Amino acid sequence: MDPIQLKKYLRKRRIVPLQDIAHHFRMDISAIRPMLEIWIGKGKVRRSTCSLKCRNACCGCDIHAVETYEWIGQPQKDNP
């Protein structure tokens, strides 16, 4: 994976838990974080932790332990 592939994935998903990114790209979290930092530094991605607004009940996790990343740059354009 490279930063452009990560960008495309984040633009498509909008808000993604770090664990999902690692699973999708089959990479360790420690290898993904530096690439996320590139996009955070450019003001395109925001890091947060899961909060009470997360009501997906995906797996009943500790809501304070889930680290998520949100694409805040331009949304992905739909191809006609």
C-alpha cells in the first residue's frame, strides 16, 4: 500500500476504524500510522476515538478504545 491507495480507501469509506484499515490492506498498524500522518498533516484526515455518536454496535467494543480516521478532504467523485 502507498499513500494514494490509502487516500482512495479513506475517501470511499469516509470514517474508518484503524483496525479495518489494517485488515483491508493486510498490514500492521505500525506501518499504516505514518501514512495516515501524511494525510493528517495535509489537513485531509482527522483522527478520533469512537464516541457515543458511534451507534453501529459493530462488535460491542470499548467505545473509548476504537481509533478512527475520517476523510475530511474532497469526497470521492462517483464515476458515471
